[in-house]
Amino acid sequence: MTAPRFIGSDIYRGSSYGAGHPLSIPRVPTVIDLCRAMGWLPASQYINSPRARPQALTAWHTPAYIAALERAEAEGRVTPMTRARHHLGTLSNPVFPEMFRRPATAAGGSLLATDLIAGGGVAYNPGGGTHHGMADRAAGFCYLNDPVLALKALLAQGLTRVAYVDIDAHHCDGVAAAFHGEPRVLMISTHEARRWPFTGALDDRAGSHAINLPLPRGTNDSGYTMALHEVILPALQAMRPQAIVLQCGADAVAEDPLSRLALSNNAHWATVAALRPLAPRLLVLGGGGYNPWSVARLWSGVWATLNDIDIPDRLPERARSLLAALTWTRRPLMPPDALIDTLRDAPREGPITDDLRTAIHSLRTRQAVWV
């Protein structure tokens, strides 16, 4: 089988949502540099992401919205009417010089990935995973919705059983809206309960073909492992998907400032390893993640997991120097040595709350929705 392909771009290196925005931090560039420093990313596995053309984006987004997004980038501003209608030029979704080209590159990477895995295989697009974007408006730092575009592309290939698994700390409301009632797509989402966008309740089936598992605040590795083995994996095994798209948001770990879950990055890597053999096609995307050290370490470890590479207990000096050079306005002091010396977090195990046990039991009794 062809080796996994890593899809990246220098546009992430030279663009930012703005100094005060949570996405001012470097993410994809650090993952690329770190994987190269580890010797994990040969040129033969790296592909430069194309930029999706506006016509390709209208597979989900409205032409009026795409035109407004392009116009906002070209003019460097939006009108009050555009801000109200399309939610551009807001605190969450600001105007910045690459506000069309950057998300269009992420979308182009995810669309390219669906072509690469059409005959089977694995692709990784850490710049993707923007799961909040709606058809006619931006939302939650997401100007476009590349997971939706990728899922639609897989369906266009003739697939009839496609699974979307989302382990970001925030519910994938854009994906749920796009595939409400679509029997060919099974959406499974774990996300922090009572966290923005306040969707994805336990009883929300998105038209009878979705599984939502809100995780109580403070959920640790033990609780997530129970969810993985008693909800996510049984649902996928029952479905026998022809393709899996995994949104691997890095904001569910304890160090992230925009959630209150308490996972270690081991939870994400275990998910990647468990899902890989369950379908002939696997696309792994990035997503949330707002601590530069935890994002870089987690997403680099995802790439190692996809390639069956053993993660060392201690990083070589070149990799350590990359992590040590990162800065963050939210935390100007140097991070703990554990965030520099190694990629792997210490396991964060502990008690499983009764609320989570009850939620998992409730989902287990609704197995009809999983088939």
C-alpha cells in the first residue's frame, strides 16, 4: 500500500488571523518542521496543497458567500451588510490578508486528499478540520468547511458508507448541518458538554444518523477510552465504512485555553491507531488547538502514528530547539520541560464520572442508529 501522504503549505507559515486572535499561533508550520527534524517527513510523502477554486467550494458554500469572502480579502474590509449576513469581519472571523486564500488552501488540501485515497490509502491534512463553517457564513474561526467538502467529494466517488469522526473539544455543527438526515454519512462527535457552539446534545441524531457524545468538563483519558471502545469503535464496526474522515482537533487536551477537558495526546493517537484498520480509506484532519506546544506535539504524533513510527521518550536536540523557540502571548514564560523534551504526554487517567457512564449507556441502547 502507498505510504501515507502529508499535505501542507507555506501559506500557514506566512499568515495569521491577527495578534490578539487564538489562531495567531504557528501550528501547521511547526508540525512540518518538527516532523522533518525527526526524519519522519521525506519529500516523497509531502505534497504541497493546492488552493481550491471558487467553483469547487460551491459544492457546499453559496456562490454569494464565496464572492463576499474573496471581495473581503481583496478590499481588506467588509461592509456592515456583509458582516451581518456572512459573519465576516468579526472578532472570531476577522479580515486579514489571506482570509480567502488560506482557508481555500485548507479546502484544496482536503479535496486533494480524497483523490489520493480514492483507491485506498491514508492522507493527512493538518491545516484542515474547519468544521464550523456554514454554507453562507463563517463561524468559529472557520471561513470554509473543508470536512464537508471532503465528505461530499467521497460521496461523489460513489461511496455509500462514509464515517466522519470528530474528537475536537467543540461540536462539529457545520458538518451536522450539511449532512442532516444523510444516510450515507455516519457522524460521530465527542465534544465538551455545554461548550460553544452549544449544539450536539446527547439526543441530537442530526436526522437519525449521528452519534453525539458530550463529554463532561474534566473528562480524562480513562473517560475518553471508555467512549472510544464502547461508542466510537462499535459504531464503526457495525457500519463497515468504505472511508473514514477523522477530525483530530488538538483542543481537548488539558493545556488548551479554549476548553476544559483533561485529555493527554495519547487519547488522540490511540484513536488514530484504532480507526486506521477499520476502512480502506482514511483522511485525518487537524482542527482546533490553541496552545502552540500541545498542538505541535499532538499533530506530529498523529503523523508518527499513521506511519507506525515509534515516538522516542526524549526528542533530539534539533526538535527540542524548535519547541523551545515557540512563544505565546497567553503564557510568556517558558513552558514546562515536558512540553519540550518529548512529544508524548504522561497519561491522564482517573475516575469516570457517572454522567459520562450514563451517557455512554444511553448511546449503547440505541444501536439501531449505528447501522
